Amino acid sequence: MSTYREGDRAARPRRRSRWFLASGLLAGSLVVGAAGAAAAADRALALPGLARLTPAADDDRRDGDRPAPPQDQDGARPATPGTGKRGVVSVPCDAAKLVAALVAANAEGGGELRLAPKCRYTLTEAFHETDQYDGGIRDAREAADAAETPGDADAPPHNPADDTAGLPVIYQAITIDGAGATIARDAQAAPFRFFTVRDGGELTLRDVELHNGRSAIEGGSVHVVHGATAVVERVTVSQSTSLSPEGGGGGIFNDGNMVVTDSTFVGNSASGAAGKGGGLLNGGVLTLKRSEFHRNSANGYGGGLGNYRGAADVESVSFTQNSAAQGGGLASFSARTKVSDTELLNNTAQVGGGAANSDAVLVMRTMTIRGNTSTVNGGGISTVKGLTPLDDSVVEGNTTHGLGAGIYAEKANLLVRGSDVTRNEAVGAASQGGGIYASAGSVAIYTSKVTHNASTVKPGGIFGMHAQVKIDDESVVVENEPTNCEGSQVPIAHCFR
């Protein structure tokens, strides 16, 4: 682990609680051990310019003249449990001091850091420490995954040397207020991500850019493990890469519990042979709101967002110009995904230019799915062996060189309610189903319009093969070329020729 010399100024005397001195548990998570971690925390706080705002001072700054919480005799712990508030540490524009501040926060059981406004913290090497990853939750999770998908057990185990981060592992509740700063990996540095959040860790990250993270395994910039939580607010994750052959999360990989709001993912990549989630890969519980995904890519699926064996609630998000083999904008595989008030614009994929759903539930409401392209099937949406309700949405102007320019459904349950499927084109030499193509499974259309779609081979509106296709008498299927439904292998009632 890196060491830091004390500054010329003497450190202000500081007391730790008797609880901290007795346990030594927090300090054991660092490479220096129990005694060394306490010393490291002292040295970190003694660095010139690494100032701590006292709780009272911070209260004055934020909330007016509010008295500091009561403390016990040694002045280090609140007299009343649950009322403590640690001071905020201001971190100068120096990457070494950011590392030192995180070391101290872990050693003290958590803390809040405020970065220097608009600073660029450039990291040139991984931070080396003994990672005290408990393994209990991890082992149970991996055993469950292996039981669910036996083939996973044959995958080569992770090499611990690949699981590297430029900053100390997050074991405690730590907040980082970026104040518009950037944390970047030097272009010449070996691969490492920025943050790893371990079991019991709680990372809150706001108002910061994470640039050029690069991980040999999951999570190009951030990795949140199964027993950890993270809150990401007003954060930009850019030009970050996961090299994992079958994992991913070019920007972020979440296997725990994560909330992301008002954030941007741009130019990230899951570049492994079967990489998932170019911008973000979720395998845990994810809430994603008011965010943007631009020009992210994945060699497997989920160019912008990949949800794999997880639960995701997505609201008011824009996915534009992302690309993948499946699900150019987003993908839901063996997962539960709910998406609302969201745009899928100009994304590309082999299957599911806008979105791909496989062996999963993908609920979509008030969507705009426009201008997406697939080279094989499903210009706008592809759903295979899954359930996909589509409500109050527009699927317009999408293109496929295969089947189903608007929507491709195979062995799936597709519900189209109060939606427009219009002006989509299936342009390949043998393309059918400009609006909707259904193979096996079932399609039910309620109070919707399938209009002005086109395909090379009839029908241009709706095609069904070994599928149940039901259209209620409030829906309209007209002005598709060369036909509306004629040419379908199954009869479709309430469809004009």
C-alpha cells in the first residue's frame, strides 16, 4: 500500500472512541492491520490541506445556527445513539490525498468527502491493499448461480489480481460530493476501475465524472457487489471499459442495490467476446431515473443497459446511438425489467435494435421507440420466450433487414395496448412483418394502430406463424404495404386485407 509522509504542520489532536479502539475490526480491512490503520487515519488527516469541517461547523454551513450533537466524555461519540454526525472532509486537488481521505473514512467507520471544485484527480496506478472480502454472501450467491445455470460452474474463476481499483475498497458508508470534479485513470496506466463497494459498504457518489476506467473483469468504473449498496446522483461515466469475456458493465456493474438518478453514460464499452451492458450491467436491484445513455456498446447484449438475472425499474431515460449484438439500447435477459417514459432512439443491433427481451419480463409503458435498426430481427423490439406488455407507446420508423421491423416476437407473450406501430420497414430480400412478426406464442392488440408499415414480402402489417393473434375491434390495421395481414400463415381477425 502507498505511504504518505506527514506534513510540516503538526496534526490537531484527535480522539477516537473507545468502541473503535476496542474492536479493531474496521482497521483490519486495510493492509496495515489494526494498529497501522489507525495510524494511517491519523496521517491522512494530518496531510496539509486535508481539512475536516466539524459537525457543528457543517451544520452552520448547511442548516443555520444549529448546535452540535451531544457527546460523551471523550468527545468522540454522541451521548445519544443515532444522533451522531461526522464532519465533512475537504479533499484538495491531489489524487494521493483523495486516497488518504478514503483510507481514513474506512478506518473510522464511514465519512463524507468533498472534492475540490472542478479538479481533475488523475490516478496512475491501482491502490494495493489486502481486500478483506468476507466471502459469505459472495459464496452463497455464486453457489445459487451455479445451481441455476450449471454451465456457469465451468467458467474459469476470477483471478484476484484482475480485481483492481485505483481507490481504496469501500467497506463503510461513504459519501463523495464531487463538486464538478473528475476522477480519471491515466491513459498509460494498467487497467483498474475506480470504486469497488464490498459487502456492507454504502457508496453515495454525486456531482463527479468518472473517466477512462478500465477493468479486466466486471465494472469499468464501479463494481457494487451483492451485499453492497450505492447511490449515484448527477454523475457522468465516460470512456470506461469492462474486458470481462462474459461479464460486463463497461461503466458500472451492479450486483447489489443501486439507485442512479440524473446521470450520463457516454462512450463506455463491454468489450469482452460476450460482454453485457456497455453503459451499465445490472445483476441486482436497480432503480434508474432521469438519465442518458449515448454511444455505449456491448459485444453481447445491452449496448446501453443490460439487466441480467436482476430487477430493474427504469423511468425517464434516453438511450441513443448505442449498439450491441442484441438489444442496442437495452436488454432484459432472464430478468425482470420495467421501463416507462423512456426513449430508444437510433440504436443498432443484430437482434432488437431498440430493445431485446429473452426468457424475461420486459414491461414497457409510455415509450418512444424510433429510428432503431437491426440486421437480423426486431428493428424496434425483439422478445423471445418472454412476456412484453407495451402500453401507451409509439414504435415508429424502425428498420430491419430480417423479420419484424417494428416488433419481433418468438415463443413470446406480446401485449400491445393503446399504442401505435407505424412507418417501420422490413427491407431485406425475404423480410416480412413490417409492423409485427410473431412466431409461435401469442399476440394481443387492444385499442392500437398498426399503420403505414412496409416489408419486401407480404404482409407488411402483421405476420403470424404458429401463433395466436388477436385484435380487438377498437384497433386499426390499415395502409400497410404490400398488404395488411394477407400472407400471414394464421388467420387474423379484424384485419383488413
